Amino acid sequence: MPEVDNSAEEILLAFAAAVRSAGVKVSAERSRSFVDAVSHLSIENRGDVFWAGRATLCSAPEDLDSYQRTFERWFTPVRAVPQAEKVAAATVQAAALEDDDEAPDGSERSEGSLRAIASRRELLRHRDVATLDAAERTLLHQLFDELAVTLPSRLSRRKQRWRTGRIDSVSSLRAQLRRGGEPGPLKYRRTPRKPRRIAWLIDVSGSMSPYADSLLRLAHHVLQAAPHHVEVFTLGTRLTRVTSALRVPDADDALAVAGSTVPDWSGGTRLGEVLGAFNERWGQRAVVRNAVVIIVSDGWERGDPALLGRQVERLHQVARRVIWTNPHRDKPGYEPVQQGIRAVLPHVDDFIGGHSLKSFEELLAVMGNA
């Protein structure tokens, strides 16, 4: 019986993990069943891989759409890129799987077809976005659609009638009075949960320019999932609200609109002063109160670090949770030696990285659990 070699097995397991991230309940046992099923079929055939995964990784009808989208993003060629990028994108285009066992030139297709495109996507999850070329950025931007967004939630102040839960004594008594005092079924109520507000504050100064585009795309992805519960601002020499611009469904169009409204893109930064302006205008409103605040910055502060620390402390006093994302946080040898970072660390709940797709996944997980 044919077997899947170790490198291909890693790719298949990584794909199963991507399906799990898309919201499908994929257990370790189902992942192993998927690998075993492919070993009995042909790993070189795109259709075999698709149906093996659908039969083993999906357990309910509602899983099929998520599985279909994830499979297409993993094992379908990326869309065409401009002429100047075609040479760099040739490897990605050639890595697409066909529905048969032959390559486009008629030669026998090797197992490397599957490995090429899947491993490329998996490797991109760990790459520093500042080091990617144009073709890799094109693929990375498509992978943003795979990121699962789980919104943080809170208990609502209003009660809701429900089939189970706590007995609603008032409704039960009124129903009994309407029956002339005859006993009847009890009424129940529950306290539903509502999404928390999320505020993104993204540093777009010169030192953050290699990461600002990707992080704004991440904020756009979250905003599209909850358009009425997410606010996005850029930080530089001034504060700019870009929420309306990022409501445009297409990410490229949204960033183009946002870029035209941000006057200090790739300029300087006065984080303390700008966060002070944010606190004065938005800090006491529903945008921040009991919300999850995500500050994205490397912490390079031209102004007074102590002022920056005080403003973050003010945010921390009214927000549900303050998350600081630094693109350099997870890089080898990094130490929080910048005065700005040292000033804010006592006042943030989470200090995490933000330089790769994998770190973006971790950021979304922290946000969802806030």
C-alpha cells in the first residue's frame, strides 16, 4: 500500500490545521484519518486530496463551505499579478494542482506539485512580512481571508426569553393569571452575550512602514467581520480615523482610500501626544469604555516616554483589555529596551508580536479571548 512521505505528511497536517482555523472542528484523529486516506489514493491528484479531506475532516453540513474555501486557497493558483511581477510569481503559478496526474507539458506530475504550493503557503505563515517580495505579498494578502475572527463578547444588560435557563418568575406568574390561576409551563430567560467593541490604533510612522500595510489589512479583515463594533485609527504625528475607509469590502480599495485620508503616512511619530488626543476625544465614549484596545507600534517615541506611559495608563483604566503589538517582539534577540516600550509595559495586558501571518493569528486569538 502506498504511503505519504514525511514532508508531504507535514503539508497535509498543516492543511488540516488551516481547516481547523477556518472554524471546522478537526480533531487530531480526523487529521490522521485524512493522511491515511490520501495514502490509499493519489497525493498527486487534486481531486483525490479534496475528497479525502472532505470525507475525513468534515463532520457536519455546515463545515463544507469552510472546507471548500480553505482547500481552494491552499491548492489553487494565485491570481495573475502585473507584468513586472510575473517572473517572481512564476513559481507560485506553476505550483497549482491539476485534476489529473499529468503536468501541463504532458510529463508525469510529481508529488512536488502539492508540496510546492502548500509548503509555500505554510512557510509564508512564518515569514517576516517586511522581507516578502511582490509575489509573496500577493499570496499573503489572499491568505488573510483564511484568518478566523472570533469577536470578544460581554453579557448584555437585557434579558431574553429562552427555552431553558433561569425561571422568569414575573412572566410565569402573569401567564398563570391569564389562565385564571391554573398552573402551567414555566417561563425561562437568559442573559445573551453581545460583541465587545474593538479599537485598533495602528502606528503608520516611518519605522512602521514595512508592517503598516499588512496590519491595516488585518484590521480591515476584522472590521469586515463586525462592521458595527470595530473602530480603526492611525497614529503618527496626528490621529486619523480610518474606519469609514476600511468599510470598503475590497482590501486593496479600502487601503487606497485610507491612504488618501492619512496625511502623515511614513512620517514621524508623537505617540504620547496622539494617544492623549485619542483619550480626550474617544476615551470616555463607548469606543473605548469596556472595549478591547489594540495598539500596534514598535514603541519608537520622539516625545516624552513618560507622557506615553501616562496615556496608555488612562486607556487601561477604562478599557476591558489593552493589547500592544510590536512587530519586533518575536524576533531573535529582541529586548524591550526602547524607552517608549518600557514606559507602557506596566499598563498593557498583553505584549505580543506582529510581524508574520502566524503572529497575526495569535493576535486574533488573544483578541477573541479578551
